[in-house]
Amino acid sequence: MSKKFQVIFPSAARTATESATLATDAMHGLFFINVTAASATPSVVFTISGLSPVGDTAYTILASAAITGTGLTVLRVSPHLTAAANTIAKDILPAAVKVTATHADTDSITYSMSYIGAED
């Protein structure tokens, strides 16, 4: 089983919405969000969107619950898992995904996000 690791967002303090597009080269994936500092009352929602192979049309695969404090959150995408709101999508990853971190306000939050994918 081959595995692919990528850093999506390196660790940094952020106050505004960011997005990144990555090639998955995998059917299953784990997305690790590691929040190491938060000031005041930040709130960030991470959305994993699949990109269609023609035209870059995006569709939502999974959106996290609002993350407001420090700690590790893992989002999982696999056709072999049971879906669970805001944490697990029973789906496959397309060749490319767009990950968006939507900030609800301008309070600073320090996080990194990485991805590891695997084929069946």
C-alpha cells in the first residue's frame, strides 16, 4: 500500500480564510489539523472539497465542526468507514482536492494542516 504525505498549511498564526489545492494520488485520506495557540475567541472551519476532473468544479466532501481551541483534529475520508458528522466522510478522494480554512473572525489561531493518503 503506497502512502503520500503533504503539508497543506505549515504552522503559522492566521487571522483570515486560506485555501490550498493538492493532488491526492490516493483513494483514502487523513487530514491532520494541529492547533497550538489561540487568542481571544477564534473559530475556524476546515472544508475538504473535491475538484471535478473537467472544469475544476468543486463539491464538498467533508467540513469540520468549528475549531476554537488548541489540540489535534483528524478528518477522515474513506469508502470503508462509517460516516460521522464533521469528522468522517464515507467517500473516495478525487485526483485533486481544495482545502479551505474559513475564519469566522480576525482572532489569531496558530495551526498546521497535513495530509496522508493511501491506495487500497
